[in-house]
Amino acid sequence: MAKATATANANIALVKYWGKRNKDLILPYNGNASMTCDGMTTTTTVEFSDKYKEHTVVINDEEFKKDEKDIHGHIDRICKLAGIDEKARVVSESNFPVAAGLASSASGFAALTVATAKAAGLDLDKKELSILTRQGSGSACRSIFGGFVQWHRGQKEDGSDSYAESIADKNHWPDFRMVTTIVEVKKKPVSSRGGMAQTVATCPFYKDWVETAKEDLKNVIDGIKERGFEKVASTAEFNCLKMHATMITTKPSIIYWIPATMEIIHAVRQMREEGLHAYFTMDAGPNVKVMCLKEQENEINKSLQELEGVIKTIVCRPGDGTKIIEKHLF
Ligand code: DP6
């Protein structure tokens, strides 16, 4: 089949990936973990044909220009693996703002990899798909799986043991909620790729980040298995603050937060004072994701929506991994 369509959900890290030990293969310094989120989905159709003279990529109705996330190079990587030299037309749509620290590159690269591999005639299992996806964008390798996922750091130089794997599927903990609070939809000033490279190169605390992330990962995995909300969410919040501490202490300093970000952080802490079970996490951008459980979702979501600077919220539950679907975008 020379045409295929895949869907992928975004994922939000509970233990962050921040820093590469190998930039070409995209190998992380620390193992990490995430929740795949329903409600933040990318759909991508890929067609190979000799009528195309070069790869063309259209994302949310706009022709994609080459940037540091080398989509064209990633398609070439898959073509090489499949032994085909036809060119691809790629059309991709996401139902949430891209490049604002909302993990759009995760769902984007996961859907792209799965659709391209299928259209190229490759028959890969999920582990192989996650290794392939990882080479396009690191965090995307986790979106191959649904529910709760870990990305193994691995030890090997060729990256063959650095892949994502399920911790528990979405039905293990259907009450877990990730409320994505959007305060800005602009493209971020410093990309995650550039930001993490600068952090590895100049942050004096980087080795402490790597060292302490190990215990965070163990706590988050144990917490997920036993459905211990406080254990998972409080570890995730602290892990996120440590990641931002490394960003802030690079040269030049990277500060992704804006006043509305702080507004939400303080509001979440206030909620806890009042007995609600809410914790926050943030990625390479100003938006805040608030973790809570179903029974307090409505109350927490309503309070977040009323905050100054909040444009909207998206309530996510544990979602599915990537899927091949029949309905093409073109
Ligand atoms: C802060 O996966 O976008 O969201 O591998 O360079 O494409 P590249 O980086 P990317 O970085 C994500 C960083 C993060 C944390 C996380 O999702 O684990």
C-alpha cells in the first residue's frame, strides 16, 4: 500500500526528557515517563508516488518549511529502511496549538512515522516503531504507546536499547486527568531542541538533574502501578521544577514562564492548601498542565478557567497509542 493514515496522541512527561547524550541518534541522558493524552491528536496521511518530484509536507494547511526538526530527513530515513526512492506527499492536522510547549512534535512525529512506515510497506512492531520515531523527535517515541509509558535511556551506542514501552495501558487508571491550561498559542522563542542542548552545555547543575531523575522515574513508575496519585503527581511536579531550574541556570538563561504561568502555579498551590489534590507540570513553554483525579476534575478545571490569562483548558484522560485508520486526509 502506497498510502496510509495514522493518528497519534500527544503525551505529557511525568519525568522529563531534557538533554541528549547523542544528538544524531537522539539518545537521552535520563530515562523518562509520560501519559499519552486523549483529546490532543494529530492525524497524518502519507502517500508515495512517482508523480511527486520531492517530499512535500503540509501541516495544518500550511506548507512546512525545513527547520531544525528535520521532517524531510525523517521521511528519507524511513524510505532508506524500506528501500524505496519515490517521494512522499504528507498532510497533517492537529486539533491543538502547535509548538507552544504542548507536545505537538510528539504526536506529529509519532503519526508521521507510523503512516510513512505503513505507506512504505514496512511491517514494524511497536518497539521498532518507537526506535524509529525517536530518531525524528525524542519525546515522540512515547506516543507510540497509550496510557502510561516509559522511555528507556538504554546503554548501547547504537540506540537499539533506547525505546518506549508501556507501564500500564489507559484502562489501568482511567480516572487520572491532565488539564492542559493554555495561556499562549504563539510559537515559543527557544525550541526544546535548542534549549536542551544549551542546558547540557552550560548548566552547572545538569549532572544533578540526570542523577536525581533516576529516583523520580522509579517513584513515578511504582506510583502508576499502585495508582498512588500523590506519589505520581508530587514527583512529577518536583521533577518539572528541577528541569526548569536547569533551564533558568543556563547561559543565556532560558525562562519559558510568563505571568499567567505563575498565576496558575500559585493557584494550584492554593488549591492544595484548600484540600484539593492538584499538581502542575510544564514543558518547554508557558502553558501549564494540571494533574488531578476525575472526582475533582470539574472543580479544578472551573477554577483554572477563571484565572487571569487563561485562554482555554483541555481536559485529557489517558489515551490510546498510535493507530492506522482508513479515512485519508486527501
Ligand atoms: C520538555 O522531544 O521536542 O517536552 O528530541 O529534540 O525533538 P527533540 O526534543 P523534544 O523535547 C521534549 C522536551 C520536553 C520534555 C518531555 O517531553 O519529556
